[in-house]
Amino acid sequence: MSMKKISLSVAFVMLLQLAFAGGLLTNYNQSAQYIRMLSRNASLDVDAVFYNPAGLVKLEDGWHFSFSSQTIWQTREVTSNFPLLMNDHDNYYEGKTFAPVFPDVYGVYKKDKWAFSLGFGPAAGGGSAKFDNGLPSFEIPISKVVPALSGLGQIDPALGVSGYSLDMSFDASSIFWGIQVGASYAINDKISVYGGVRIMPSTNTYNGSIKNIMLTAGGQSYPAPSWLSGAAGTLNGYAAQASTGADMSYAAATGMQPIIDGGGAAFTLAQLEGAGFISSAQRAQLEGGLLLAGVPQEQIDMMNAGQIQGAYSAAGDELTQTATILTGTAQTLNGTAELMGDKEVDAKQTGTGFTPIISVNISPNDDWNIGLKYEHKTTLKLKNETKVDDMGLFPDGAETRSDVPGIFAAGVGYRGLDWLELQLSYNLYLDKGVDWGYNVRYDAVGETLQREIDNNSHEIALGLQFNLSDKFAISTGGLYSSTGVAESYQSDFSYSNAAYAYAAGLEWKITDRLTFDAGLSQTIYIEDEVTFIDPDVGTYTDNYQKKTFMVAAGLTFSIF
């Protein structure tokens, strides 16, 4: 029996590509106004600190502040068709992400042609992901134990393994804060510009475990480490018996040599006994050894001394080989027993990145407004602070890259009618400019596959606000988000789906200086089927899905 080494070292870090609205890593949901419209790239309100910072010069002179928060629910659904999985949840794995508070804070001081701004919010992440049943990438290496041990049943039926079970769970959280500072300047009445930087202190935490791995043999479940160690002991016993049999076979072959040298090479056992070369007891012993080696009695009766010596030599060689295989298998089982013990991870990663940002706002007239923004790639290194790392995933003090892609954003706003405001937004996420590492699913089975991007992802959104009166307005919006990832990018730890989103909300101008916004949005992701190639079972598929729901509320007030 041969058994490949079982690898349990899968990269938790890939799970933490949590983004609720926007690109692969970026959170674009940065205000209550966004949640109720889904399109703010031409904003001339206080949330323009994030969406259209060059447009802040359109505010009245004075101080302007905005405080909002979102509550976010996201469900990740993974269904795997890997043929060896044996669990009680139908190969369905669900991850829950909940962000009860997702705050955004903006402040602007506007004077003449200048506007100085400060923004604070979760630029990426902002929640935790909890998988009570783990993920296929954890379970697949363990599922291969059953077929790998199938040969044991041929050696001893009591060693036949028919199933497994285990307890898996992990909880990971991610928060990349964005602290944005910058200045806007009006070149003239139609064109203004902005320059700024976002400071991004970032933290990921990982808590996971694989425990209580059990193997089913003979209808009973046993802890995998102790059962494998016991099976190794049994095989070592069989190996010792085979080695003893080999010694006896070689001794029998050696004992035939004087008979052959004496001229009895062509005699059968009956003839050798009749000629006095061997006794009846010796003949019975030689025949018994051949019978144990699987030689039929009819064939034994016809074999001469030379053939009998050759048969014993061959049997000795075979038993020696069997003893070697059994000993090697026992060693493999002992090694596997160590791998199947309980394992835990408790680690944190921290680091800080910087994002240069430039923006241009163009206002051809009072009715139309155009916002353009470019965010550079954020170079980010995360350093491990590790308490427990039984899987060897997070060496304490080691650093990994987690760069955030650059973004080009454009928006067109129309305010030519008293009762209607319209915004059309477009975002291009420069995903191809980032190294996304290796695919976790292939890492889990000892293979290597680079995660690739076919095309930069993009999204387009339309938001409408209907002004019911001077104080009240309702809004709605729709968004389509594409994904440009290659199939090599996708895994149960981190995947990207194309999606549609819908939103609705309201605006209430409580006073000339105080405004309340509230909204909700639902994102509907398009299920993706991904094909994998496993070195042991061949081709199979996974299905990936997500659901996201958000509610938000906020206040904006000004001091003139």
C-alpha cells in the first residue's frame, strides 16, 4: 500500500479578502448616501471627501461634518463536488460575516477657493467571517485517508477503513482603516483639483482549529492518531512474521544444496525419500512449506529437488519484500498519525500602507457636474504576531504582502430639474497590478497554481433622487459589478462573483444645516462554477455564491 503525505497547511490569509461593495479588496460603500443610491462619484455633498474630493470646493464656506454607520450581513456559500468528501452537511459550507457597526466620518473646512478635508472609515474588510464547518480545502486532504488506507483491509479485514469524521471551524476578521487627508483648490468656476493621501493601518486576525479526526473501521469510530498508531503496530507484527518466514525459506533452500550436490537434483521428493536422501518427516516439512507458499499438491508431487530449491528461494525473496513493504507502511501510518492530531491557529497580522489620491472636478454649468478620481495602488506589508501555529502557516515575525489595487473612478451628475437629481458612476479596479499569490485549493493537495486576473474588474451604477419637497427626498439606485478574475483565482477561501445591487432610501433636511440620510441595499451575486484538477481523483467542480444586505443611517451638519 502506498500513501501520499497528507497536507493540512492551507493559507488562511486568502480568506481575508473581505469586501462588501466594490473591488476584490476595496470597500466602496463609504456613506449612507451611497447605500441609498449606489452612485456618488459626482457628489457635491460632504461624502465627496471619499467619492469626489475635488468637488468639495462647491460647498459653502464654513465647517461641514458627516457621521454615518452601516450594518452589514454577508453569507458565503460553497458547495463542493469533490467525490471523496464524507460529511453530514451534504458538502455544503456556509460562512457568516456580520459587521454591526461600519462607520464613516468626514470633516471639511471650506474657505474661498480652498477646501481641506479629513475622512475616516474601513477602506477594506471591516467584519469577521465564521465557518462552523470549515471549508473543502481543509477537509479534502483528510477525505483522501479512506482510499489511501483501503489496502489495509486486504492485509487484515479488521484494518479496513470505511469512513472519517472531524470537527473544523475557524473565525477570521479583517479591518483596513482608511484615514484620508487632503486639500482641494478651485482653479476657476468650472475646474477644481485635489491631492491627498489615505493612511491605511491594517489588522487581520485568525483563529481556527481542526480537531477530533476519527476513522471508521469495522463499524466503529476511533481517534485517528491512536488507530493509525495501533495499525502500524499490527503491521510491524506481520512484517516480523514475514521476515521469519523468509529466513525459514532461505534455510530450506540452503538445505537442498547438499542433496543437489549429491546427484539428487532431478529427483522428486518421493524419489528422494525412497533413495534415502531425506526422511519422511523432512519430506512432510518441505511439502508443508510449499503448500503455505501457495504451491498446489499436484505440482509439488512433480517438482524435482532443483525446482524445489528455486521455489523456496523465490518465496524467501517475496517474504522479504513483503516484510519491507509492511515495515514502510507502518512507518507511514505513524507519520500520518502525527499529522492527524488536533491543530490550532491563533495569529494576528498588522501593517500600514499609504494611498496617494488625485481628483479633478469639472462643472460645465450649474446643471452638470463631472468627477474624476485616481487612487494609486496601496503597497502594504503585514507582519505576523503569532501565539499558536500548529499548521506552520504564520511564522512569528514573518511578513507578507497584501497590496490594495488602484482605482480609476468617474461620475456624471445632473441637477437641472427641481424634482430630480441623477448620478451615473463608473469604477475601474486595477486588479492586474497586484500579485494575488497562489490558489489555496491547490496548496492543500501539494500542488502550486498562481492566481491570475484576466481583466480588471469594473462596475457601473445609476442613482436617482426624487425631491418631494424642500425637506424630503427619496432615492433609488442600481449597480452592475463585473469580475475579471481567471478561474485560477477562485477557491473556497477567496472568490469573486459578478453581481447586481439595488438600493433605496430617503433624505430629510431637518434644518438648513442638518440632514438625515437612511438607506438599504441588497446585492445579488451570480453563482460561479469552478473546475479543479486533483492529482488523485481528476476533475471536479465547486459552486460559489454570496449574499449581502446593508442598512445605513447618517447625519450631516454644517457650521457657517
